[in-house]
Amino acid sequence: MTDTGEGRARMEAEWLEVLPRLRQQVGERNFATWIEPIRCVRDTRGLCLEVESRFFQEWVAKHFLANIQQALTECCDSVPEVRVVVAARSGTSTARANGCAGVSAPQTHRNPKIGRLVPAYTFENFVVGPSNEIACSAARTVAANPARQFNPLFLWGGVGLGKTHLINALAHELLGCGGRRRVAALSAEGFMNTLIAALRQDQMSAFRDRFRALDVLILDDVQFLAGKERTQEEFSHTFEALHAAGKQVVLTSDKPPQEISHLERRLRSRFEGGLIADIHPPTPEMRVSILRRKAAAQAVDLSSDVALRIAQHSGPTVRELEGALTRVLAFTALRGVPLDGDSVAAALGAVARPSCRVSVDTVLEVVSEHFQVPLDVLVGHVRTRSVAFPRHVAMYLGRLLADASFAAVAERFGGRDHSSVMYAVRVVEERAGAEPHVRQLLDQLQTRIRTRAAR
């Protein structure tokens, strides 16, 4: 078939009809990354799919050629031969021999940058307490002396607990110090997308030079690497190069390294070779402090009582607290009403969590039933191993859920000193960080306690 104007128009129409089917077959991300950049050209041998690099050519031919042929079969009366070829490059757009436009030389992708740091996320604005003090202290140590200690630094915890705040604070501190440190902070997904762009444009040498010349690499949500073999391989080489050169690596995740499935053994080993610091939900006092500090940043004087009411109507994470505070402040400003307990209840309304008062006695009842330890033994002074852990769990949950001080919890446990409760909280937090089944147990017990308190 000759490449006439009519043939080109028919080819373009067929390709436009094929594209929606391919989008549905391969998914939005694959379509945007691998299908959309393809340039479709019909020549005397059939259908020619032009791509930007040899790697792109091999990837499309291996993973998507069958999908393309199937879509063509569904759309076209006669299916042409399909070839995937690397487009010829030139410095400017030129006309090809068959009359189709040429492909311009690819632009160099951007250097990894800090990007959109949150100005308010500094160490000074970070509320420190038992649930995050180790992570915060480690981040400050790295900021003061990168690559001297804790390399890599691996921070993990659930969504909305302050990991993003800490790495922003760390980046601010590094950039504010003297000297000209080369710092890059990006998500694991951003690293992968930058890698794909470099592969497509045959610019892997520039990619490697750019990342391996860094002084500090901060990678957020590293669990995103799970199952992505090519990205893990390249990140492993980057990690090894930086570590060997005495450069700092900081990583965050929603789970510890040993729980990230489909992660290469060498990467897991590297992650575990530094300091692993976990972040837990803030304690009741921390939640009040967080709310008051965030309100103060908006020039709002939030009383402890009102902050406590907001905390009781919100979830345990910092992000949920921020959302509740924003809603309350907007409500009072728009309605012109005072910022008090009534306005908190009215503002949060249906979105508020049930404000049920959890007592230490309710915690004791549920823990006693679960471990089958009598109440008098649980609060008594028997120190056998079979009683010690249930007692520590009860102290931890009493402190977390009952909005009671260390001294108040200690008093309920046979008049102990408050340091006993502080020790119990630390022990349970450490075990929860290291043992997944302990975290699951705590979650189950919290649900049962809240349900009973709401009756």
C-alpha cells in the first residue's frame, strides 16, 4: 500500500478508534506512560509504531503489542502488520521521506528538586511526645550531622501521623545550614516516573549522575517500590552509590521494612541496617497541644478545654485533627459565633466521631476479659509474666483512650507511681513497633473498648 493522503487519514482514524480500547485494556497509568507517546505511521509494510528509544521499543513490543493487535482486530476490517521501531532523531522537526513529521530530540528531564516544601512544617512546629520522640530526635541528629549517624534513617507509621512534617523539617534544616548541600526530596513514585522518563529518552547516564551526586536523598512512601523490579534495581544502585560515598539517605514508609512485601532482599537488608524509628498516634495531651499550636499559627487563641472537645470529636491522627480544626474555625468565622464547646459540636456535626467518654474501668474490663485475668489481679501487684503484659496493655490503653493523666492511671492500678505507667506505655509502644500481632491486638481492643463505652 502506498502512503497516500487518503491512506494516512484512514490510518489516523483507525488509530484514534483503537486508543480508547487500549486505555481500557492496559489501565490509565500504563496508557499515559507507554501508549500515548507512540507515534503511529502507516507505510508500505503495514502499521509502524514509532517510539523514542530502544528500551521503549522493547518494552512496548514485549508488554503491549498483543493488546494493540487485539484492539486493531476489533476495530479494523483488515489488520495490518504491526511493527515497533525507534524514531529517527534530529535537532529540529524535519520532514521524513514519507511526508510524516519527524521527532524532535528529547529534552533533558528536570533535576530532582525539593519541590513544594511546606513552610510551616519545621522542627519548631512539631509537637514532640512519647509517640514520636525517637523519630524526631533522630531526624534532628541527621539534620545536624548528615551521614554521621543513622544512615539510612527509616521513619515509618500510619497515614497522617507526622512523617511528612518530619522530612519537611529535616529538609528545611539541611537547606538552611551553611554550605551548598545537594538535597533531593521526592516520593518513591516520583523516583519511578523520573526513571521511566530517563529510560524512554535514553538518558540513564544523566539520571544516574544526577541522583548519585546528591548529598542527601529523602524518599517518601518507599513502600511504593514493592513489586516494581526495575525501579528497585535502579534505586538499589543509587542507594549503594550514595552510601558508599558517605551520603545520607532518609526513607519513610507506612510499615517497617520486614513488612513491605515483594521488596528485594538486599534493599530490605539495607533499610534495616540503619535506624528504624516508628511514629504512633499522638497521646491525648499531644492532640491538645497539636491543636493549640496549629490554631496559634492562624492567630487563634484556642483554650485547652475547646481543644480537648475537638480532639474528642476527631480521629487520632494529626491529619484528622487538622481537618476538624479547619472545620471548626471556618464555622465560627462564617457564623460569627464564639469558639466554644457548643460551636465545636455544631461545626463537626455529622462528621464528628462519637464523643463517648472512655473510662479506665472500661479499659480494665475489656482487657481482663480478653486475657482472662481477674480484675483484682490485673490492678494488683502480682508480677508474673502472664500478668505483666496484660497489665502493661491496660495501662497503655487507659492512658491512650481515657484521657487520664499518668498519675490518674497509676492510682487506679493499686496506687502505683506514675513512672510505672510511663514504663508500661514505652514497653507496649516498642512491642507494637516490632511485632505486628501486638499492633493488631491493640487495634482490636481499642475497637471493643470504644464500642462498650458508647453503649
